[in-house]
Amino acid sequence: EIPLYTLLLGALFLCGAAAARPFLYVLGRRIFKDRVRALDQRRVRRQSYEVGLLLAALAALAGLRAFTWVSVLLLSLAFAIAELLFLAHFQAEPNV
């Protein structure tokens, strides 16, 4: 039973990250005015992995029967704060 849940969570992580990546790229191009930050592929990859991890964590909570709106909001808030700290700390490097 555990390997099946592990495969499911891994698949949700990868599919969620792959599905979110183009949307995050377009959203980043529209939001960031600075060309270097708008075209930063590492930021897009990191954010897409965060979306995939959020989906996998929500599925794990649902599997543990602990899926409530409060847990969804707290988990989303934790990921949003982590991303804001990443954006504030790291400097984007120009793509060559």
C-alpha cells in the first residue's frame, strides 16, 4: 500500500509541476518588468516544483483524512511565504 501512495504522490508532483510551468512562465513575463527577472528559468522551475509539491502535500493530507480548508490555507500560506523569501533573497542572473 505504501509504494502505491509513493508512486501516486510522485506522479502528482511531476504532473503538477509540468502543468504549471508554462502558466508560471507567462505570468512571470507579465508581472516582472525587469527583463532579467522576467526571463529567469530557474525561478519558473522552482515555482513549478512548489506547485507540484503543494499538490502532492494536499494529496497526502487527503490520504491521511486530514484535508480541511484550514490545512489547505495554512499549507498554501507556507508555500507563498517561502516563495516570497526566495524572491527577496536570490538575485536573478542573465540567461546567456
